[in-house]
Amino acid sequence: MNMEIKDQREFFNRTYESWKINNSDEKVNMAKKAVNLLKVSDGHSFFDVGAGTGILYYALRDKKLSEYVAVDISENMLSELRLAFPEANTMCLDFDKKIILNKKFDYVVIFNSIPHFENMNVVFENAKSVLNKGGKFSIVHGRTREGLKLHHKKIGYSTTREPIPNNETLNKLSKEYEFKNVEILDQDFFYFSCKKDE
């Protein structure tokens, strides 16, 4: 079977229940590793992009964040997240299109959902626009680049672009949008982070 997602919003609104049951201990532990790597601590504000049903919030809810906002293209995903975490603020929007917000955050993180973003220039532009000075933008995936490609092959998911952008692309975009302190790890899982200038 060859699966291609033509309409992301429609796809995730239709399949949200299968993602809900995907919040395994393994994925929660992965989310905790990401939060530790990012050095998220009490008082920080957090913008969770492609939040889905809230996997990253499992790892964040013990932190005394000043603000947490879960963002997703799918209303149904966010409804599930709010059922699990009624205290979470949610925002239904497409981070693949230019956004304008009247507030800024210390962290903008895309966790386990980067393969579903098509316009990396817009993603970086949005991240820069909603970050505080000195804030971090990060892309994390529970699989390595190679592991994700193998997984997509196994489930018959096809896309014309790299599921996780290569180092050259990430470094180029970081430079173009004036991010500093680029860090890329691709061993047990994928981790990218960069920092907005102070």
C-alpha cells in the first residue's frame, strides 16, 4: 500500500483516535529526554507545534511553566489533548503558513511531527517571530533520520521531501533566519536546536 497525505488537516481530523493510543511509556520517556536536552525549567513559556494529542505535555506538566500553548492543524487532535489536559491552552493553526501572534515564547518545539511540515522557510520564519530573544527553536523526533525512513517504508508512507531536513538545510535556514548555537544529534533519536539572538 502506498500512502500519501494530500490534506494534512483532514487526515489528522480523521485519524486522531489512532494517535491518542500512541502515547506509550516509550514515547513519554523520549519526550522527557527532549525536555531535559532543551533545559526547560520553571517559569519558561512553551509553544508546542504539531502537539497532536499532547505527548510532549506529559513530559512538561510537572514543570511550573509560565505558559504552555499547544498548536495543531487538527481540531480533533486538540480536543483529545484538552480531554487529557483541561488546563492546557490550545490554538488551531497551520504552522506551515505564516502566522502573526501578539505574544512570544521561550521555546518553540516541533516534537515527532516534522515530516508533516512542507515549507521549512515558513516554519523557521514563524519560529523566529514567536520566540523571545534568547529563546530556543527545536525539532525533535523519536526516530533517527534513517529510522524514520525505514518506518515510512514499512507503513507505505511516501513523500517527495526528506522526512527530517538534512544538516545542510538546517544549518542554512538557521543562518538565514539569524539563529545561533545550532546543535544537531542523530544517534538514538533526532534532535535539532538553535537559539534566537539575545
